[in-house]
Amino acid sequence: MFVRHERDAVPADLAGEEGIRGVELLPLITNKDGARTFAMRLFRLEPAGHTPYHAHPWEHEVFVVRGSGELIGENGTLPLEEGSAAYVHPGEKHRFRAGDRGMVFICCVPNPSP
């Protein structure tokens, strides 16, 4: 067992990722740590920052720790605020976009994930 603080996580290299703006991704727990089933990642989005509009074959769960924003999908836009939990179905196109104060959220996905 171990404990890792977000300040000790090494940010992922997102250079060259299309459709991304003002996003920092911190892998907190991954298969490299021995996690066989899930990876836990922390996303920090600057004000108006966003992830790419994308889809992937796995589901994921998100919990908003700080700030606010939106989850944008094929069927509309859902508001996110501190304490919100969101679920994205496998294959569902989506994007996370931060509001005026930015947004920090935890995202859990199956391991291994690209």
C-alpha cells in the first residue's frame, strides 16, 4: 500500500494532443504502481480550459474536487460543480470544459489505458 500526494505526481506530457487547451494531467495511481484494475488521474483545467472532444471504448467516472465547468456530449451539456460526480459511457463522445474559476477533477478509468 502507499499514499501519493498530488504535488508529488509527475504531469503527463500532453504536447501535441489535438483539441486540448489549458489542461494538466497528473497520473496518481496507475498500472505502474501495481493497480491492476483502475487508474486514478487528476485533471487541472485552467479557466475556459478543455479536454478534446473524443470517445474511447472504456467507461470512466469523474468527481469534481474544485471549481466548476461542463460535461459536453452528443446529447447536450451538463453542469459540473464541486462535489459533482459524472459517468461517461463507453464510446460516448465527450469533452470537459472549465468555467471561469477553472476546474480540478479526479477521473478513474480501467487499466491499462492509453
